[in-house]
Amino acid sequence: MKIKINKIKLIDSINILDELPLKGLKSIHRSRLREKLTSELERVIKEEKQLKKDYSNVDEKGEPIINDGYYDIRDMDNFQKVLSEFYQETIIIDDNNDEVYLESVKGALEDADVQWSGKKAIDYAYLYDAFQTNKG
């Protein structure tokens, strides 16, 4: 089993995991997946910051210019295109060591006695659909 999540959906997926009322081994398995997704999110944040630096105007020292907490992007249209492509990239967690807890978390999602609505229902469906078997 593996899980495939677009970078843009990492935070939403983590939030759904956080709201699952689990205990015991299923809670531990959820925590393992959450840790992996959080680690991926930290990498995404670091890479996004690097993209912002790469597309920013620079000062006389070669440092990116930041005004009121925002990078001074020199070519916003091109930057937004690159950032959009970046966010659509997929994070894949696929390791034989992960199979047991991934199946456990997917089972917990199936068995969850939670009434999701609105955006959370969409996020829940996305996360559930992100689980895939390695067969075929």
C-alpha cells in the first residue's frame, strides 16, 4: 500500500488525521503517518521559500528583497506558474515497512464515526482516495 498526496493537500490531509477520534494502535499508526506527512510539509515549506528567493529581486548584497514580510517577486506571472506546478507535485509514501500502518489508517478512515461536511468532507474524501494498493 502507498499513499499519494499533492503538496497542496498536505495541510488538509494532516488536519483530517488530527480530527480522527482514534485510540490504541490505530492512534499510533495515525501518528506515524502524520509525522511522515509533517516532515514532507516541512520540506515543501523550505523548497517554497527557495523558489521565492530564486524569483525575487535582490538588493546590492544579493539578498532577496522582502517588503512587509513579502518577497519582491520580479516576474509574478512566471513565478505563479512555477509555484502552481510545484504544488501539484505528488508526495508518495511507499515502503514495505509502511504497509501495516497505512492499511490501519485507511481502515480507521473507513470506520470513522465522524460526520464530515463542507470542505472537511472534500478533504476526507481526498485523503481516503490517496491510499492505493501496490498491486498492478
